[in-house]
Amino acid sequence: MKIIIVGADEVGYNIAGRLASENKQVVVIDKDQDAVKRLSENLDIQVITASGSNPKVLINAGIKETDILLAVTDSDEINLVACLITDLISPTTKKLARIRNSDFEPYHDRLKKENPHIDTVINPDFEVVNTIKKLMEVPGAVDVGNFADGQVKYVAIRLDRYSPVAGMSLIDLPSKFGEDRPLIAAIIRNNEVIVPRGSDKVEAKDLIYFVSETHKLEKTLKLFGKKIVPIQRALIIGGGRIGERLAKTLEKDSIKTKIIESDIDRCYYLSEQMDKTIVLHGDGSDQKLFYEENVGQSDIVISVTGDDETNILVSLLAKNIGVYNTITRIGKSSYFPLLATIGIEQVVSSRLSAVSSILQDIRKGKILSDISIFGEKGEFIEAIALETSDITDKPLKKLSFPKGAILVCIIRDGHIMIPTGDSVVKPGDRIILFAVKHAIKKLEKLLTVKLDFF
């Protein structure tokens, strides 16, 4: 598979790294010499210092032999032109475009159906707001995502020492909980991802990723010693595109919302756009302002400014005055391993949201969703088992998955089944797999041959 990426910023860099590690043929085009140099020094890929919207550059890069074009620069206009030129030169090339400006949203369908025939429009801001909403549905959860059109969720929670499962081996869960036993997909311990086996134990301070039917989620959380307390009052720090979109969403959910924004002109604009949200002018990292506005009474503080350091400081201040739930927007991947050590775990990233959207489209075949977790160290993959797949009509104990990969669950007729060695996958089943980063390449190689859905 050959992929051309237009744009070498954080999104382009990280998706190029992921694809290069899986032996994809990757070409990255960008005018920024420093960004291109960073790529060439750190990744085994081809780089071109030029404009990715230039037809001659695209032709020389091999666009006619390219399977997928990813236009992911910070400029919506450059991304659109790159897709338009690609559509003229190589109509069969699949096109994914990063488009952030909400003014383009009414035209997304036409951009897909008409020139430039974009296959997938990626709006990281929209995805980040969706991620924040999912986290707010399960307050206290570190990560939340959906499978099977929302019928199934994966949730990440931090175990405390009072949890009923703390210290238990996975092999003992069926005898204690029976059919209600939690379906654990991954354990994060000391910043390492563990794909669990029966002999593995879950311990206090572990970050546990589990899968549950949505209507059973509250019951499953109780098994871990957790409960859902609905969010009624929210404070948003940062009134940019994400803050504005989030506030409008929360208004529809009847959540009492305030925004603190430092730019007075932006405050005037937001006050005209909002119906019920209170807009405050001030520095969101000012502790005095926090006390004046009784921030400690908020159910959640969501910091989504464009500055990582400000967002981190805001979350720490909020926790210090008694706010249990905080959500922090982070752009720099280098911060991810450090955040949990200072008590910041509910983190959202525009980059990770874009990467997950892109991976979903790049995987071959019947992939329904592809979600990166924990700083891209692992992936949940939801797919359809095809009739031609070797995985079907055969007990799982007769199959072998690469080390670091696991079949998490089978969804048949809307019912979740926890797989055992005797379980049999049927054609048409939805299957959810989990794999650590280093196992993706082996998993893809195995599944391309045996499953034919990658």
C-alpha cells in the first residue's frame, strides 16, 4: 500500500510514523523545511520539500500509483486543493482531508459526492468534542469509546485499593461474578500496556480497559467499585473553536455551562452565539478568579485552550480546590507519559482523534472502527468476520494470535460474548480485537491472509 501525506505537522508526523512501522510505503510532502527534516531524521520514509497542492509535485511523488492521499496540513484550503488536483490526476486514489473550519460543514456531503470527491472528511475539533461528551457520560473514567453503533462501550478506569477486583487473577473472575464478570481488554501498569491472560492479576493503581454492553455499564462499573454521578454544572476554560462547539452541545443537554476566555473580542462573539452559557472574561489559570466564580462547585472543569501548559495548570488548580472531574486538552505527545504521575488522566487530543479517524480508513476491508489508546500504544479494532475468514467456524483455541494481541469479544445479534477457547466466530459476527503497537504489524499480516478483512 502506497500512501502520500500532505502535511508534516504533528498529525502528519505521527500518522507517518505509525504507517512506516507497519511497512507501508509512505511519502510526506510539506513546504516547511524544519518539519520535513524532522521526519527524514526520525522515520524511514520518503520526504519532499514542496507544496502538496502543486500538481507537478504530486505527479513526481507518484500520485497515479498511490492508494490513499492524506491531506492533513493546518490549512483547510491547501487540503482541499490537494484533493481536487488528486481527483483530476488520479480519480481512483482514495482521499482523506482534514478540514477544521466549521463554515465548511454544510458542504461536507457535496465535497464527497462532487469534486473533489473526498472519501472522508476529518474534523479533529468535532472528534475532540465527541470524546469530551463520552467522558462526561462516565464521570471519572479516563477513556471512553463506542462500538457497534453505541451498543457497546470500552471504558478505562483507575482501580483503587477498595475495588472488589483489586488483587484478583482474571481466571478467578468467572467464579466470583459468573456471567456478569467484567470483560477486561487491557491493563496499563507503570506506563506499559499488558494484554491480559488468565494468570494475570489486576492490582490497585492499574488503569483497566474493559468492554461492556452500554445498558449494563452501570452494573459493570459497580463490580469495579465505581458509580456514575451525572454532570449538571460544567466550566470550560478556553472559548476557541472547541470551547464554542462544546458549549453549544452542553446547552442542548441542559447542562449549566460557563466559559472563561481571555480575549475580550472573542467573549463578545461568544456571548452573541450562546443561548444559556455564561461567558466570562479573564485568565482561566487565575486562582483568584476560580475562587470568585466558585469553581469548586462545578461538577467538571474542561480546559481546551490552545496552550498545553495552561490546560495542565488549570486542571491542577481545579483539582486543588476540590473539583473531582477535569478534562485536559493536550497537543504535545511528549507530555502523555508524565500526566498520570501528576494526577491528570482525563486527556483529549486533536491529534489522536485525527489519527484514529485516519487509521479506520486506511485499514483494509471490513473495518468498522479503529481506536488508538494510551498515547497510541494500543489499538481497539472492530471488524466484520467474513465468510472467507479462517477465523470462522473454528474454535479459538485452534487459532494463534501474535503476542500482544487478543480477541476481546464477539458481538452476535446485538449480544456480547466473552470468548473462551471453545468459542466459535460465525460469518457476519462483529469482532473486537485489541493489540499493542508492536503487535499490529504481525496481526495485520496474519489477518490479511487468514481473515481477509484487513
